[in-house]
Amino acid sequence: MNWQRQIKKKLSGGHGFGAQSVSVTRTIIFINLILFTLMVLHGTVAGLQMRAIMNPPIALLLHWGGQLWQPLVLQADQWWRCVTYAFTHGGLIHLAFNMIVLYQVGSRLEFEIGRPAFINLYFITAITGTLAGLLWHPHTPVVGASTSLFGLIGFSVMYYHRIGTSIAISMRNFMFQWAVFAFIFGLLVGADNAGHLGGAVGGVLLGLVMPVTSTRLRAIEPTLRTTAWVCVVLTGLSFVGMVFAWFQ
């Protein structure tokens, strides 16, 4: 609906798609939903029926960007999987839970630190999460946005703790509650706790160095914008690599 209003405003001569019209959080959710839909359609055509929605087989997940470190990333040099895995989900429940957490946590944090910093945080913690998986279980298939989600939560806990105001402490506690809830949910469904830990550690480390005042944050904004564009380009190239791998 927001995009429709922006399009109408643009067509009528207004200033559509302004600086505040694009939400990174919603864009990431949209990409996840599109990728999952395409994966389900692929599985349905292949005869998987409801299994494609609720419990996709490993082969289907790997086809749509899932990660398998030792044979695919290290041996086959499919490094793009280190990014695409964070947009692939192992079923409707997995997707729904992650997107709910992303919407609740990501929207607040994006508003607080700005879009460039948020893009860097999401991308970097996806990488730290997958590196933890390499050390913990290099032969285990990995999918899902939860590594970055734990990165956002870990960052938020440290960042708001450093701010130290009463509102910030409330936000810190809110984020910590999400961490506990997500960890328990992960235990129940057998999620990738190595990736969760790697993402959370990456987020905490970034939360230690990110400026907590608006003045200092604006001072490094040009650098954050540059690195954010690098993250966006690398993500795009990763999806291109996934598509090219289908024809090899």
C-alpha cells in the first residue's frame, strides 16, 4: 500500500520514493517472501505438494541458496551461499517466525541507527553466523535469517546498554527478551545454534564500536553509506551466482 501511494504521488508530480520511503527491514522481508514463494512453486511443480511449504527437502533448499559449507562452499567455491542462505527458509513456520522477529526488532533498530548502519549490521552478522557454522558443523545444511536476527538482537543489547538512559535500558531488555524467546524456539525446532551464536557475537562486537550519539553517527555516515552499497552489491551478486549455478 505504501508503494502504491508513492507511485501515485510520483505520477501526479509529487516526490515519490523519497529518502524516508524505503524501509530496509520491509525490503528484506519482501525478498524473503518472494524467494520462499518461488521455492514453493518449484517444489510444487516437482510433485512435493504440501511438503514444499511445510518441510522442503534439503535438495530443494540447496537449490534455492541454502548453505553446505564443506562440499559446496569450500570445495565447489560457491561462496555466494554465505549470503543467500540467510534468505532461504526451511518451511512456512520457519519463515513466519523469522519475519515476525525481523519486523519487530529490525524496524525499531533501523529507525535508531539509520539504514546504512542497519544494512552493514545485517550483512556482517550473516557472515559471522555462517563462519561459526563452518567451525561448528561444516557438513550441516544451513538456511534462515536467524543468524542476522541474533546479530540484530546482540547489537541492540550492547548498543542500548551503552546509551544507558531509562528508555534505552527498556529497549535493551525488550531485545534481550526476544533473544531468549528466539533461543528457546530454536531449541524446540532444532535450529542452527552455531549460527545464532556467531550472529549474536558479531552483533555484540559491532554494538561495542558503533557511535551512540547522533553527532558521531553522522560523522561516519559517508563511510557507512559506502560499505552499505558494497553489502547491497555483494548480496545482488550472490543471487546472480545462485542463478548461474542452476545451469552448470
